[in-house]
Amino acid sequence: MAGIRGPPEDSDLFPARPPPAAAELISDDDRSVAADSWSIKSDYGSTLDDEQRHADASEVLSASNFPAASDFSSDKDDPDANEVEPSILGLQSYWDSTYAEDLVNFREHGHTGEIWFGVEVMDVVASWTQNLCSNMVGGRNPANGSSDKSESADETYRDLSRWSVLDIGTGNGLLLQELAKQGFSDLTGTDYSEGAINLARNLADRDGFSSIKFLVDDVLDTKLDQKFQLVMDKGTLDAIGLHPDGPVKRMMYWESLSNLVAPSGLLVITSCNNTKDELLAEVDNFNKRIKSQDLDRDTNTEPTDVFRYLDHVRTYPTVIFGGVEGSRVSTVAFVRN
Ligand SMILES: C[S@@+](CC[C@H](N)C(=O)[O-])C[C@H]1O[C@@H](n2cnc3c(N)ncnc32)[C@H](O)[C@@H]1O
């Protein structure tokens, strides 16, 4: 996720990978500020519950072979090839200062701020998601292609306005505006940075999308007790993975998402730090861990996967690196069982 604070024109470029380490992004003076915010963020979510969840996740992590986020390259000779260096992009302080700056730019010049992965990707994600949701009508069960949906369920899916949609780490909220243009209307955006929510609300009001709901919320310690039929993530898991405790935070992420996505609902993740296969492997690991916990609890019901792969975007431009072909952005949809 390099070129992070590039001018708006640059945002149409796919960000280079792997993301820059904190030391590469900041000056010497800034470095001490970053070090301070680093220690501030080590208190991240320091409620008792969160500490307990963090300890649980750490324990599982040390006992399992959890895959690190990686470049799509298969350069496995390099022992570090599969590791993403922590970066200031993993810290809330970075996002707070970024959105404070963006708000000033919005007020003074009407700028929208960064469009992550560019306008083209945002448009693809919105229209592809609309198509995916619409395909849940007409008797097609998108998960297995069978025709076992009842007519009333078809009706519900056909009417996109009946889908409750949550965009986590919404930033400037522009993806939600695109989804509104696609026909979704029950839209909520959350971000742990208050500045992001202020910016998103201002932009939505300016652009005629005042009905979109926005609230400050940390997805790893969410206040939401509602479940959503469609949850979107564009770049948020990437940012979470860049925290110094990235691997643990990612585990907390999947736990939280399993509560936020409604049964039979969809999770659509767009990432530049993980390939489709890496995301699938991560979900597979999460499923196995939850299933083994269920077995330990000795429940009578057969444990099932929490998330299952549904589809992915196949139209992003690809590049060849180290003899392996891949695209720099991946968008993958999972169904919540
Ligand atoms: C790469 S930006 C993407 C922003 C937006 N989704 C987009 O595509 O333009 C990552 C966003 O995730 C937010 N974020 C990171 N960690 C978060 C967390 N734990 N809870 C909520 N938001 C988070 C950041 O504030 C930032 O807005």
C-alpha cells in the first residue's frame, strides 16, 4: 500500500507492494512522533475484554501455523517474502491525522481525499457486488448454483433496497455512494477514525446521499449488535494487518466479522496485500479453529465452516512477477453459513 498519500491523480494507480515500513515513510522528526503514537497504540482497545480477546488470539496464533499476509510473488527462497512489515498505516494515529488533513482539504477545496485502489477498482467492486447480490434471485443459490431458494427469498434478494449494507473502515465513504447508485439504500459506514466519519458525512450530504448512516466504530471492538446482509471491506483488513500486532488483529477481525455478517449474508473483501488464495487460506484457518473449538465444546451438532468462498473479481489487470501471474488487487466474496 505505497503511494498512500499521493495526490488524487495517483490514486488511479494500483499501489505498489509490499507496503512501506514505517521507517521508509517518515522523516527523523516524524519518527519520534510515530514512536510515541506507537506506544499510545500499544494501549489499543485496552479494555479488559479486549485484552482477554487479544490474549486468546495470541495463544491460538502461537499454536497454529497462521499464514502471514504476503506479496503474490512465489519467491519462497526469501524467508521474509511472506511477511508484511508493520507500518504506520496500521496505527489509528496515522488515520486520524490523515483525515484531519483531508477535512481541511474538503472544506477549502472540496476534495474527496484518497480513493483507495483508484476509481476504476471502486466502480468494479460496486457493480460486481450489485451483480452478485442480484444473482441471489431467480432461484439461483450463488453458493452452489442450485435452485433451492423460495420465491419469497427471491423477492427479498431482488429488492436491493432490502439488503442491509455495512462498509467497515469506510474512510471517505465513497464506496457507499457508489453502492447507492447501484440500487442499495440501507447503507451504513463505520470507521474508527472520527475524522473519516466527519469527512464521509460531509461528502454524502454534499453529493445528495444524506440517508447513508455513518458512525465511529472500531471493527475489532464493535459496538454494533446488528447483523448485516452485506459487509464490505476495501483496504481495511490490509490496514489492520499493518499494525505491529497485525496477525493477532487479523484473527480478531475474523471473529468480529463472523458476528457482523448475517447468516447467508455476504462479505466482500478488497485487498492489495493478499491474493485471493491467501484470503481463502486465512478463512480456511479460521474455519478450522472455530470448528475445533466447537468439537471441544462437545456440542451434538456437526461443526460447519463459518465462511465459505463464493466468487472473486476476475477482471483486474494482471502482472507477472517471478514467473507467477497475479493481480495487485483482489476482491473476494464469502458467504456466512
Ligand atoms: C486503506 S483505508 C480504506 C478506506 C476506504 N475503505 C476506501 O476504500 O477508501 C483503511 C481504512 O480502515 C480504517 N480502519 C483501520 N483499522 C480499523 C478498525 N480497527 N476499525 C475501523 N476502521 C479501521 C482506517 O481509518 C481507514 O479509513
